Amino acid sequence: MVSTKANDCHTIGQFYGVNGKNLQRQFRDYLSDFKQWKEKSHAKQWLVFPENIGPYLSIDETALSKGELYTIITNKKAKGKKGSIVAIFSGTKMEPIIKQLLKIPPKKRAKVKEITLDMANSMKTIASKCFPKAIQVTDRFHVQKLASEAVQNIRIKHRWEAIDQENQQIKQAKTQGEQFVPKEFSNGDTRKQLLARSRYLLYKAPSNWTQNQSERSKILFAEYPDIKVAFDLVQGLRNIFNTATTIQTAYTKLAHWHKDVEASGFKSFQTVANSISVNYRSILNYFINKSTNASAESFNAKIKAFRAQFRGVKNVEFFLYRLTTIFA
């Protein structure tokens, strides 16, 4: 109820003709328990709620104010409701996070069976030192995102080349006193437009393409076969996560995929393959329970929406007070 009232300050203020900012300030200083909040002194640095620890956790980072990162540990069982927040830390440095988490009794930390995270070494170190009995699972969508960014790099490289080519053609036309008319493909795209408008279809599986995207893809792949090869590598990786049912099967399929990457000669995909090799144990752990970090991403979206409702974060402590009142 506390946070709902705070959330509606601007709306209530407008309804009754009262200044919303003044009403919110009154709520913060007099109507809420913020001044008596026992966590206030260290809230900007850390907040820990040991009672919310469950067997399945997620650890991720999010931006609260002006791009400042916070590390958040959430309990999946709470499903984004009260009891979700296990801990919030300012920044992503391992040492201060580990220091606070180790204050939680070992018996309680030993309850954690599984923790999902991204490929950051700091996250892995935090998980292994603070939750030693938990299986670490690298989020499949972080792996797929890395591969998708690799194919986008190839598309962007071609797009810059197309922009340079068109600029040269425009200059040449001007020197000859002619008007430049760019060539259009069968769908009405110029080369520059084709490469710009193909961005979104390359993120999706062909089964999810619209008719226009399907038509555009045929032209794109005919003009740029290397983009087609790169796109097929992304789809191959996605299919491994979708179809493999055991760690052994996934391991074999990833080995074949690695060979396809080497054959392609794409440096960006070799980087992706190397990242998978370094993190292969936690990536393969996905195939035990098919766990992802989707709950953490969903919670980050809730934080962003919460932040937007309050028109940004001007007072970090008060924002964290309201956030933890609802979710911790």
C-alpha cells in the first residue's frame, strides 16, 4: 500500500489540483516509514534479504539511474512478486558483493541448488564462492544474442560499404550533370535500404518472418551469400538449444557447430565459438532443467517500468525503499 500511494502522487495531485512533487515529498518525509527504514544507511551500497533465498536463483545486472549498474539476485519461485529480491548491490565488483553475501549463514546459502547467470566471470565467481553447492547455468539467450550480434556485424559492414558506394555514385552523377537514381530491387528497396531493413529479420527464425521479410531475405541472401552463411550458423545454434535433450547430445552438436564456424572463416563467429568453449560447462548445464535467466530479465523490465512511473530515480535510497517494499 505504501508504494501504491507513492506511485499515484502525481495522478492524485493533478486530480485535486495539488503539486505532485510536493505531495510525493510529503509522502516520503511524513506519510511513509522511509525515515525509520533500518536499511537506509547502506541502501545505496547493498541490500540483502536472506529470508528470500530459495533453491533456484538468478543473478543479473540492471541500470537504476543515469546508467549506474546494480547487481540483483532474485528468487525464481517468487515469480516477480513479493519475496523476489534476495539482494541488490551497487556496481558489479565481486569483492564487496561476496563480502555481504558471505554474512548469510552457510546453511541458508547451501539451500541454493541452481543459479542462472550470463557469461561474465564476475558473476560466476560470486556464484561459486557464495553458493558453492549450486549448479551454474549460463543463460542460453545470452549465448544466442552473442551469435546474433555476430551476424549483425557482417550486415553492418556491408551497409557501410553500400553507403560509400552510393555516395560515390551521387558525386559521379553530379560531375556529369545528371540526377542520381538508385537502383531498386524487386521489393522496392535500394541496396542501402535492403541492408538497413534486414536488421530485424536476422534476429528472427524464418518461421516468424512476415511475407515482406521473407521476400526481403531472399534478395538479401542472393546479394550477400556470406550473410546467409552467418544466419544459418545462428539458426544452427538456436536449434541445438531447441532440440538437444541431454548434455551428451548437446555437447556433440556443439562440436559440429564449432567445425561449421571454423569452415566459415568469420572472425566474429570464431569469437562466439571461443566464448562457448570457455563457458561450455555452465552452458551445457542448461540441458539439465532447461533453466534460463528469463525471470531476471522480466524482473529488470519491471524495474524499468517502475522507474518510468516515477519519472526517473532522483533519490536512490527512496527508490530502493519503494522497490524492496513491494518485491522484497
